[in-house]
Amino acid sequence: MSSIIFLGTAGSNAVMAKQVRSSGGIILQLDELQLHLDPGPGALNKAKEYGINLAHNTAVLVSHNHLNHCNDLNAVIDAMTHSGLEHHGIVLGSKSVLQPFDGTHPFLTRYHRSLVEKVIPLEKSHKVGIELIEINALPAEHTDPTALGFKFFCPRFTLSYSGDTMLTPHLLDGLAGSDIVILNVPFPGNKATAMNLDTEAAITIVAKVKPKLAILTHFGIEMIKADPMNEARDVQRATGVPTIAATDGLKITPDSYGSRSNVRGYA
């Protein structure tokens, strides 16, 4: 049985700093694998609160170098390896997080790099296999030029996570064929700034990709004021695709994606 667990849905520094929403990332449990996406501040606390054992992590994936996506990377590695007592796990992500880039230091420390089995800086469209799961690095266009999204080809479904990005034809092409899409949508309506998605862009994506389930997350202050549930309803009404606004602690069983009777969006 597979699960998607949201350890946080914060999508801006203001939301993160005030902890209006948490920013601990997303856990994907895919049969025997456990993947941790974008472990921002609070990843360890929220994992404990929601019953996630980080020592079970198979891999940590980081989309780009902004604090609400990568701040707790080293702490998560420490937890998953018992401070190096168990040398295991893979770290994948954008170059700006994992190696020196454009004059900046990587977020991944040299010490924590030594605790895992493998570190893989990803190029856009790079493909990596972990057991029966293939992971594609999706093209993203964001203020971090090395930013990525991730597409997971699993035995029973295909799941895509946009990461932080603006709407581009390359993104639409990359998301094609996804059964489930998780979209980072910090802004409501058509109010996107700083190379991010808004609700209008989400409608365009969902209408084009036609997944069986769309999940909106990564909410900024304006989106929270507008109410993400209302914005998700707008996406569902415009596209006919069941659409959910994620909440901290939300758990979804993706194996049921194929039966629309088992996937509830908003009427």
C-alpha cells in the first residue's frame, strides 16, 4: 500500500516564519520505499507528530535551494542514518543544494554527504531508478536556475510533483501522462509573482494534463487569505478533475487513483 503524507503546506517565507502552515515537506511511501521531498523547517517535528519514522527513508529529494524546501536536509539525513551509525540512503536534487553553484555553498554539508550511500545532483530531464521506481527530473523555471520537479513512475500509478516553477510548455510536456499531480501554488487567481504558479496556471495545467487527481499545496499568505479550498474548487469546476487543497498532515492513498468513486474532490 502506498501513501502520500504532507508534513507541511507552507509556500512562502512569511507563512513559514509565522508557522501559519508547516514546511516539513512531503513523504511518499511506495511499497517498501520511503521518499522525503523538500524537507524544510519543521521536518523532524512534523514527522514525529504524524507518525513517520525518518530512519525508514530510502531517499531524500530536494527541488531547489530555498529555505522552505531544503533547510532541514542535513537534520533529516542525520535522523535517517542514526547520525552515521547506519550508512545508507540516497540524496537527489538540484545542483544548488548538493554542490557549490554560482559562488554559493551547498546546503548539504560535507559531513552529512559522508553519511549516505550516494549523492546525485540532477540535471533537468535526468532519470534515476530506485528499485522498481523510476524518477524523472521535471523541467522547472524558478528564481533558482537549477530548480527541478520530480515525476515518479510507480508500478500502479505515475505521480508528478511540480516543485516551484512558473507555467511553461516544457512543464506541461513533462507532466503529461501523470495520474496524480501535486502542484505548488502559492498564489490565488492570476496573482503569481517570482516565477511561481497561481490558480489560473493550475487550471491550465490540470486541463491539459487531465490527471485523475490534482493536489494543490505550498500556499502563500495571499492564497491562505483567499482559502485554498475555494481555489481548489475553482480548479475542479473549470477542469472536471477531482482537486484537493492539501492540509498539514493530509494522507492520501494513491493506489485508489484509478477509481473516481474513491477519490473525492470538491463539488
